[in-house]
Amino acid sequence: MNFKETVARDRALFLNPDEFGEEHRIDGKMVTVVLDDNALKERQGGAELSVAESSLLIYAAVEDLPTPKAPGAGMNVDGREYIVDDWSIDMGIATVALRQNRQI
């Protein structure tokens, strides 16, 4: 098995709903994603967020998501509006950091 085949196999396993993947509606389309609160906390330096702010870090296959969005753009996840903080792609997996500011 060559490197590309190994990466494709690992990606399919990671996103598999029987392993880590979960179905979520993103911008109106059902997508298999992995939500990761621990990696999000690491990105935030271990800090907990205030009550007025929530965040979400998702991993998904690049081809399943809409065109990458710039920081500040909106994205709807499961009927909730979020703001894109970061969108990166590595070996066919998009990592999208989102935040949602709530009115108190």
C-alpha cells in the first residue's frame, strides 16, 4: 500500500460514523464530521470560554464541506449560526474552528 492509499484509509476510518464520525447539518447539507472539544481547548491555551461565547472545532472531508470560508464568514451548523475563526486543510481533512457569540 502506498502513502496516498494509507492516508485515504486513515481518513475514512477517522470519519467513519462507527468510529468517531457524527452526522451534522452544515449549511443545509448533512455531513459526517468529528467534533473535538479537547483540541479546541488546546488551541485556546486551555482556557474555558465565557458564558457569552461558545466554540466548535470540526473535522470533515474537504469535498463534503462548502468552499473554504475566510475568517469572519458565517456558517450554519445544526441550525445555529457560527462565525469562522480558522479554516485549514491537511491531507483532505478540513479543520474548521467556529465561534458563536450569544446575546445576554
